[in-house]
Amino acid sequence: MANRNLTNLRKKHLYIQRRWDRLEPAVARLRTSLDETNAAIQVLDPQLPLPPRRHKPTQHFARGELPRIVREIMWGQGPMAVRVIALAALARKGVTLPGPGTMRHTRKCVRGILGTWERKGKAQTVGRNKGTRRVLTNAITES
């Protein structure tokens, strides 16, 4: 009985994998088409506001939760690397050993948050290249 279930699951796995492989080129074509369409719209009417692109939700953080956690982690600390901030944020959510994909996605999100804060004057970058660290300014720690 268990052998038959395993066989059925392997068949299902192969079916899903083949279907996925067939759909990936179509998704890539649609992304390219969307980018070309957006570029054409911007050429014709640069003032036309395009709807924001939908982002995939993260599996570990709710909406608005990561910026709050990043602020709590950086509060009163000296300059910190983005990787350290991402690891601390994942650790607060109970992810002690994140995979490379999870870590990459979280670092990307943290970089985006800190970039937004830098443009608003709430954070600043210290150092360059591998020595880059981020620190909060008084504007965010006082609010």
C-alpha cells in the first residue's frame, strides 16, 4: 500500500515538474511583454500613473512587519551590516538557519527599507563595498 502511494506521489511530482517547465517560458514572455507595454505607455504619456506592481508576499513577515523589526534591531545600535540585520530579523521570527533563498530575499527587502529611509534622511550609509554598514539617524529614533 505504501509503495503504491509513493509511486503515485512520484508520478504527481513528475507531472507538476513537466507542467512547471512548460509554463516558465510563457511567464517570461508575459513579463517581457508587460515591460514593453509599460515603456510604450511612458513614451506616449509620461505623466500617466501606472498601477503599482504587485509583489509576492513573504512567507515570514506580514505587511509592514519587517520595517518595524528592522527599526527595533537598529535602535540605539552603531552601524550594522545588512546581512546582520536580516539574520536578526529572521531570528526574531524563529528562523534560526535560513536557506540561501530566504536569506537573499530578506537582505533584498532590508536593503529596500534602508534605501527608502536614506532618501527620507532617516538612515545613512557608512563605509563602502564590503565594509558598508547602515545606521539610523536621529530623525527615526526620536519618532
